[in-house]
Amino acid sequence: MKMSFRWFGSADPVSLAYIRQIPGVTHIVSAIYDEPVGAVWPLAKIEALKQQIEDAGLAFELVESVPVHEDIKLGRDSRDQLIANYQQTLRHLAAAGVQVVCYNFMPVFDWTRTELAKQLPDGSTCLAFDSRQADSIDAEKGISLPGWDSSYRSDELQGLLQAYRQVDAEQLWQNLAYFLQAVIPVAEECGIKMAIHPDDPPRPIFGLPRIVKNRDDLARIVDLIDSPANGLTLCSGSLGAGPQNNVEALVREFGGRGRIHFAHIRNVKVSPEGDFEETAHLSTCGSLDIAAIVKAYHDVGFAGYVRPDHGRMIWGETGKPGYGLYDRALGAVYINGLWEAVDKFSPEQQDSAVPAAV
Ligand code: DNO
Ligand code: MN
């Protein structure tokens, strides 16, 4: 298991120098943030990013995310050119030594929350989702939820929502298959592993379809193209917010098949309706048994990348909600601690510690 930490580039208030001080964090996961969605990421920019990360004593082998243009998800005519650009970006990333590319196929909205700073009893704040509040929003009358509606002008947003009226879940599946059929052979050729991130939360939202929500969806995706290059980012917090999902079982099934390339590990406290708040990573703080999840990764021989996903805001920290330094650092150290214990005291290690009989 290789421990990584997300870094949003030079504008990130969390510096590489600080990330380097977190014990056991060896890798940075980042992206090129100043290219428009759909453009080819220039090799020179990727190499400059890699250099900056390596100068800080860390490694750059994974990207989150190379965003998929809405025209690809919508199946518009322009998709072939956009897919060709995506392929070229993958070639450039591979040339710079990138191994894993995380992406998602969520229409219009990436992760969605109804609150970005919900107060927890200990005084920290976290990201939270209330399904009744989300469902009461009529997206076509305009959306005012925190955090994510800023990337579109309202006429653009309305245009997109209208276009998606023609795209139901089955059509979205067809469009994902079309994308993967073009992209996976290129990924195979240049040695990149693609890793789709699940929908967050794992349910349809604002009338838009979502197709990466549960075990059957993940199985359908990996079976679309049976290649190790067609893999998963298994996000415990996203999938775990679906009361139908058993994250430990998902790790065993898809990790056992060698199809998890990137593990996002975080905890959530979930209600039976699927409302949730993001808690500290510790198992006792949320609904997920993080120790059992880490053990499942160990049991399947997981050798891929992991990162603590979102964290709370603690100790007076301000900045990008979910992406402060302190709670994510605690998460990284906790996960590493679980891994060390599981690894050290696993039956295989015990066996190898016993001197061979003479
Ligand atoms: C949520 C986060 C997301 C994720 C993107 C991947 O769990 O991990 O921001 O990075 O959806 O494309
Ligand atoms: Mn995630």
C-alpha cells in the first residue's frame, strides 16, 4: 500500500513541505488545474508539476482527476475529438511516469453536499448531506447549494440540465462504454490504470442519472472491458453513504480481482435514509469499520495507492472544506497504523517469524 495525499497545486494553502512531514506519506495526488475541461494537458506542464513534487521529496504517480467533458457523458458529436484529447493527455501523463488516473462519470455535479461546515459535538466542522434538503431543490429553478454551483453560469447550467433530459441511466451507460472502448486500449498501451470514482452520494440527484452507486454497477463497469487498465477508485465514504453498500465486501470482491487501483479511505455517519456527515477516520466515530476495510485490503494483497479522503476542519484551521491538513494527516497516520498492525500480526508474517523446523 502506498500512502498518498491530495494537493491542489501551488494555490493550495496546504504546502508540500507540510505534507512531507506527515509520517508515511510518500506520494502526491494532483492534477493540472489551469487547463479547460477537454483540453490536452501539455507535457511540459505535467513535467513541471512532477518536478515541483519531487523537489519536495515526494513522488507523483497518480492523478485525480482527469475530468471527462460533459459532451462525452451526453454522447454529443463533439465527443470523438474530446476523447482523442483525453487519449493524448493519458499519453503525456504516462510519459511523465503517472501510473493511475482517477476520473468520474457523474453528470454535471461532482460530489454534492447540502452543508460544508456542519458543527459536530466536539466543535469541529464537516461536510454533510441531507437528502430531504437536496430533494426539495428544483434544479431548473436554480440551485443554491454551497460549494459547487459556481463553475457554470446559470444559463449554461440550465442548458446542460435540459440536455440530460435526453440521457437516462441506460444511455449514460452506453456513453460510458463508448468512452472506455476508446480510452482503455490507449491506457493499456501506455501503461496507465484508469480508476473510476463512485458517485457521491451514491444515488441520483436533481433528476440526473448516476451509474456508479453500488456493487452491481461496479461489476458492470469492470466487465464492460475485462482489462486491469479498466479499474476502480474505491471510495469508502462515497459508497459507504449508501446504506445498501458493504464496503468491506466490495474491497474483497474487486480488490480480489485486482481491479482496485486507488483506495479512498474515510468514514461517514449514515442514517437509514442515506443522510450522512463526514466524521473522523476512526471506526468508532462513524458507521464504517475502517479497521475491517484496511484488513480486507491487506487480505487481498492490495499494493496500490491509498489516500485519506476528506477530513473535518479541526484546530481552528480554515481553507478548502474537506481538504485541510490536520484531519487528513490524522487519517493517513491512522490508516498506516492499522496497516502496520494487520501486516505485522497477520498469520503469514507469524509463520515466517517461526524458525523453520530442522
Ligand atoms: C470524494 C472526492 C471527490 C473525487 C472526485 C473524483 O469522495 O474524492 O472529490 O475526487 O469525484 O473524480
Ligand atoms: Mn473519494
